[in-house]
Amino acid sequence: MKKIIVFLSVISLLTSCNNDDSEMISIDNPEITLHIPSEFPEVNSFVSLNKPTKYGVELGEKLFSEKRFSADNTISCSSCHIQSNAFADHNPQAIGIEGRIGLRNAPSLQNLMFMKFYNWDGSKLQLETQPLVPIITHEEMDSSILEVIEKIKDDPAYKDLFQKTFGDESITPERIYKSIAQFEYTLISANSKYDKVKRNEGESFTTSEAKGYETFQQKCASCHGTELFTDQSFRNIGFPVNTNTNEAGRGRVTGLASDYMGFRVPTLRNIEYTAPYGSFGQFSTLKSVLDYFDNGVLEADNLDPVFKNNGNKIPLTEEEKSNLISFMKTLTDNHFLGN
């Protein structure tokens, strides 16, 4: 009897192992090797939990352009984040379904894996938690993640990509967010003329660009520092104020008066293609921004010391403005823009 029990136990164990093996799916979905410049900051700590993969990025890019994310199937992420505009657009404020006007200008999407905060007010610390915001916002897509899943769950192309990415066809909110983030992590801009000059690749600044770089280092680098050309801080720099009662800048997140109308310092990379400028598109050109700094910004109790300690302005000559713009144009990465 003992021999029979032992024999049956062995058969049961083997059968169990075979069943487990049949359920184990080998996924040919390798991680993507990203070329990260050595001078760039450390990546966001969350990236290691969601490293870009071959099919994850493909799926994320498809979801990024999916208009069924919106209630009336007319707006996708890529509607406001256009590659030729460094994944921004040319509207002062984002435009959602039915022509609804959003609170803020659509920010450019670049070098996101190195960012510590997302959105103008830094309300998100993890890129994977950001996509839900435009989906549920009334002025943007005015939908829900469950509605989105219901629309795409029977789409053969999505079923195939979710299978290749995650090992089965199940479409979940977390998988959608992770895939979009994987795609966005690949949006690295580091091949501008500036970068080629720094890497000694045969490029050189013109006289105007070189002088603009000098002025930039003297008068701009304290905010637009690091190779990201932003120190990722939140500052009130006295721009004309959006009087919408829902706006308070970083203060919306922290509730602190010291953060009122403070916004994340934008990157200057590809700035030539991301007009208009400001949290709600207050300025149509780079020249108008520099003129405003030169003429004097709005007074505020929490005005950034860069201005407050200097008569509320950054004095600039017309030549300095021209040279600064010439330098900022060297930060254009045509390959990143798809040109």
C-alpha cells in the first residue's frame, strides 16, 4: 500500500510540474537599450520598475495615439503632444474634446526619464500615474479608464500587443499606464548642435551663438541648469497671471502661499519649436519673453530671488537678446523632432 501511495504521489508531483510548465509563457520581449548621455542626471527612481521593452514601447506608442481614450473618440495624447513640436503644440492652452479649453499650456515631452516631477505643478512624481489625468479631466478627454478598456478590449491588434508585452491578452489600467510610460521614457533629446559642440563632433558655435551661451551662463543657468536645461525647481517668475480661480501653480499641490503661482522651470531644449511660452501661453515668441524679463516682471511676495533681488528684472541689451535666441536655437534636436 505504501508503494502505491508513493507512486501516486510521484505521478501527482510530475503532473503538477507539467501543468506548471504549460502555464509558463516565454515572452520574447527584450529590454530596449537607450543611449543615455553620461552628462545627464540620474534617471527617475521609478524607471527601474518599468524598463522600456520592445513590445511595451510599441504598445505604448499605439496607445499614445489612440483617440478612443476620449469620450467622443476625437482626442489622443498625440493630439496635444506633437513630435514636430517637441511633443507640445502651438495652442496657448490645451484643447480637448468639443473644443474645450484647458487650464494650461500643453508641456513638451522630452527627457522624461530624468525628471523628478511631472505636470506644470509637479503633481505627479511617477510617470506611470500621469496618463489618467488627461483621460478623466473634463476639459481634455472627459472619459474614464474603464470606458477606454471597454472600447479597445476586443481589438485584435491590442490583444496581440498586450500578449507580446505582458504574456497574456488581459488589458488592465496598470498595463496601459506602464506601456505609455515606457514609450515616453524613450523620448530622449540629446543630439542638438549644442550637444555636438560639447562632444567635439566637428560642430562649432557661430559668434552670436557663442556670445549667447556666455550670456546664458551668466543670467539664465541658475534656473535652466544641468544638461536638461532645467533645474526642475518651482518658481514664481512674475509672468502675467492666469486669473482662472482653479489656478495656483505649485500651490495647488502643496497648499503653501510660498508656492502660489510657482511653476516647474521648463526645459529649453527644442524651445524654438514649443511656442507659445508660459503656463497658459502668455508669450508668443522668445523675444517677447526676454523683453518682459528686461522690462520688469510682476511683483509678488514669493517672487523668485533671481528677480526680486534685481529690481524685478533681468536686464538684457538688444544684442544680448538676439544672441541668447541664437544660442537657444542650438538646442534644437532635428532627429528628435522627426525632421
